[in-house]
Amino acid sequence: MMLEPDDLLRIIDYAHEFSQKSSVATNPKIYLADSIGYYNLKEISIKEKVLGEEDAIWPGCGAGKSGFGILHNGDIVPCTSLRNENYIQGNIRDTRLIDIWNGGFKQFREFSASQLKGFCSDCMYSSICLGGCANTRYCVEGCIESENKYCLYGVMVKKELNKLLRADNDYKLADIKRQISDCIKSDNYQLLIAYIYEILPRYLSGTEIWIYLMNTLAFSYFKIELFEKTLEVCQQVLKNDSTNLDALKGYGLSLYHTGETTTGKQILFDCINNSKNSCSDIYSDLVNIMRIEGNESEAARLIAEASKKYPDFLIKRGY
């Protein structure tokens, strides 16, 4: 018998209620296993109470990085829960422990968020938690790259997504834009990404609403700092509409934030120099970039240039 992901919410509710009734010095305490989490406010509160620390958030699985397991037969594994033969790093009867530690665990030490699948691949916390407990993912889906369906944060997002979809059965454009606007106002970009992926298959690639949804998706990825994802989505839009200003802006900004700073800035400058549409936002982005780089003279020049083109630029941007 195995709990369903939604059952974790009841466990967290109970654990949180219990932890709030006891002081740090009072026993018994509730310690959540590494397989229960992550990034849920109640779960964080429980850990803060037990550890006596603020912001006691899940720092990522330590299997093979900060710890390892020794099985009864001497096999060394990244975690005693991960016993599959593919993850055995050696045996202490054959090899010194220090040599196993220094030479093994490559798969876990080099694991990155880009390898994750499903919801985890789109999660704003993926670079920190790397999918949570590796054993949970392996046991449920058969590989450590899979989505962690027992992640509390993911469960909560999917719960909110179902509410959103139930309230939007007809998928009229006005309703979709209202739902998107509500998500943006509440800074709930994680929910917005999940929502767009649910409704996007209903629309043909290259159509006006498809481009609108894709640009919103790129914007959402950018807001949660998944810049590689932003880049991918913008590229897809530009294949269908090479002059789309929102996609060009997102493409330039994501290139800048992924290390291609010169190319990224050039694309943004090309936009303000060549586009016939309003580039007020792009001017603002370039001003911010120049200030980050310490180029105040160029920032001042851009502000002056934008103010001539857009009389309300200073008021709207607060410069």
C-alpha cells in the first residue's frame, strides 16, 4: 500500500498542527523524512520549529555528495534507500572507503536540473532541490530523472491548476486572458506555466493565440529565472514570426542571462533601433542592464532617448 500524493497534504497539516503546540525544548518532536517536502510553507515552518532556524528550506538531496550508505554486505551506495545495483559505487572489502568516496558518485555529483522531467523540469526550485528525494523518484517512476510526484509544492500547484481548469471549461480567449492576468497579478508564474501547457495543445502553432500563449510562457519562465527555458520558447515563436517584438525581447534578455551578454544586448539594441512598435519596455531593460554593468553614462543616454520617444517614460518607469 502506498500513499497518494494528495495524502501528503493531510500529513503536513497534522505535523504542522503538532509542531505549533510544542516548544523547541519539548519532546517528542516531529522530524519530516527527506522524502516529504518541499517548499510548502507548513513544511518549512515545521523544520524551522525543530531546527530553531529561519528559512529552513530543503537544500537538495545529499546522496553521494554529503553522505553515503554502507549495506550489510559492504556495498557502498549514495543512500541506504538507493540499493539498485546500478548505484553501487564499490565494496569496502575490495576498495578503501576514501577511494570510493573520492572516485565514485559521479552520476549524483554531476546531476543537474536540466536532466529532470515533467513538472520538476519547469519548477523554480529545480536548481536547488534537483527533484527532491532521488529514491522516491526511482521507486515511483523507475529513474532518478523523473518528476517527483510526491513533492508538496508540485501537489499544491496541480491542485490550484485543477481549480483553474474547472473554472475555464469553454477556453474563450477573454477567460484565458483573465486567468493569465490573475496569475501575473499574484506573481504565481509557476501555476501560469502549468496552465499554459494544459491549454496550449488546443491551438495551432503560429496562430495569434498560440503566439500570445507562448510569449506569456516565455515571460513566466523568465520571471522564475529559468532562462534556458525562456530561450527555447522564444526561439519557437521566432520560427513562426521572426519580427515578433515580445519574443525578440525575451530572446535577447535570456541570451544575456545565460552568458551571451554581447549578443543579447545587440538584439535588444536592434529592437529599439529598428522596430516601429513601442519599445518602452526594452529601453527600461537596457537601462537596468547598463546599471548592472556599472555603465551609468549609457544608462543616462538611453533614458534621455526613450524620454524623447515616449513622453511618459520617466513617470512610468520611475526614473
